[in-house]
Amino acid sequence: MLRLAARRLASKSAAPAPGIICPGSGIFFWWQAGATGALASKFELGRSQFAGTSGGALAATLAACGCRTDDALGVAASLCRDAGVFDRGPWALRGVWGSIVRAWLGRLLPADAAERCRG
């Protein structure tokens, strides 16, 4: 999927902008975010369409808004440290996951994120 997107992005033709799809990813969220970040570092993704579900929707949203993967990881680690996630054992995210994700997106997404992701 990413190889096809890279091939389309590299072509000089007037082909429609490529679509980048990030399916529900679970533990592969960071891989998808890194892959879209790598594509963004090599190609202009401004006209691309992004779609995703679950964790893939987060990766697609970050990519559509031009957020850097390194920044996303740093903010996520900081929020988890502040919430004591790394000291809480196997159920570390229980009861705090939603607030961490809201704070994470609040710090990362630009003010015009809804407009960038419309459609």
C-alpha cells in the first residue's frame, strides 16, 4: 500500500492525488505514523486524501495535519510520564487513556485541524 502511494507521489503526471489509508492498527499505530511521516518527508502530501479507523484514524489525522511523528512520540511519552502510566503495572492505561489521548491531540493538532480533515 505505501509503495503504491510512493510511486504515485513520485510520478510527474496529472494523476489524481493518492489516497493513504491507515486501517485499525492497535500496536502498529506508531509504524503507520512513522510510514506516513516518511512519505511526508519525501513528497508533498498536501493534496492527498487520508482515511483511517481506530488507531489508523489517529495516524491519518496527524498526517493530514502535517504533525511530525517525533513530536507526537515526545508528547505521548511526556503525558504518560505525567499520568504515572509507566509505574502502574499491566493496567496502566485503565481510567486515564481517554484523557491522555484528548490532551495529546490538543497539543499536537493545529487550530484548523477540522478544516484540514474535512471530507
